[in-house]
Amino acid sequence: MTLERLENLAKIGQIKAEAFAQADFEKLLASGKTRLADALNQDLSFESRFDLAYNASHAIGLAALRRHGYRADNRYIVFQTLAHTLGLPAEKWRVLDQAHRMRNVAEYDGELDATEALVASMIGIAQEMVRRCEALGKA
């Protein structure tokens, strides 16, 4: 991991240093896993599955950031730090960043311009994030 990059983000105020707390890490990871399981429920509406997959990814990403001793006030930063917190390749965290922009449009304009393929991709990425995050928790 490139922890120096996280330190640089903290220096410019994009993230904040915060002492690691195992209980917080576990709560965020559990929250993400619950939402991820719900996102797989095909009986739910597309919009609900999108929201659940997005929020699962955010919670898991936040758990990873917290595991490294940082927190973020802005949601998009959580996705942009995934390369440094979980070693997630750019092509994967950018999918979540794209979902973040779509989520904002949906929240503020009421229009969700996402596809089933995007939700499936988000779910797959979140599942990978869980595995990587659980490995961090054992460190």
C-alpha cells in the first residue's frame, strides 16, 4: 500500500488522521456486507439494489480507510483512496467513482442513469473489497 499517499492527502485536508479502532472497523465492514447481501436480492427494485451496492462499497471502503488510521468527510474520497487502502486497480475504483456521480444525480435530480451491468460490476467489486478488507483486518 502507498501509505505515503494517504499521509499526503491528510496534509492537504482531504482525509483526517484518526486512531484505529477495531470495533469501528468491524461495524463498518459488517454494515457493508449486510448491504452487499441485500443488493443481491433480485426481488428488490433496481434502484434499491443500486443504492445497496453503492452503500455497501462505501462502507467497505470506509472500513479500509479507517483500518489505515484515516477518515474522510467526502464520500468520493473513500473510492479514490481504494488504490492505496486496498490495492484496488484503477479500473475498479473508477467504476465506484462513476456510481458515486450517478448516485448524486439520482439524489438531487431524481434520475438514475445506471444499468444492470453496472450494478453487477459494483457487486463484484464490493465482494473483492470484502476479501481484501478482511485480509487487512487480520494484519
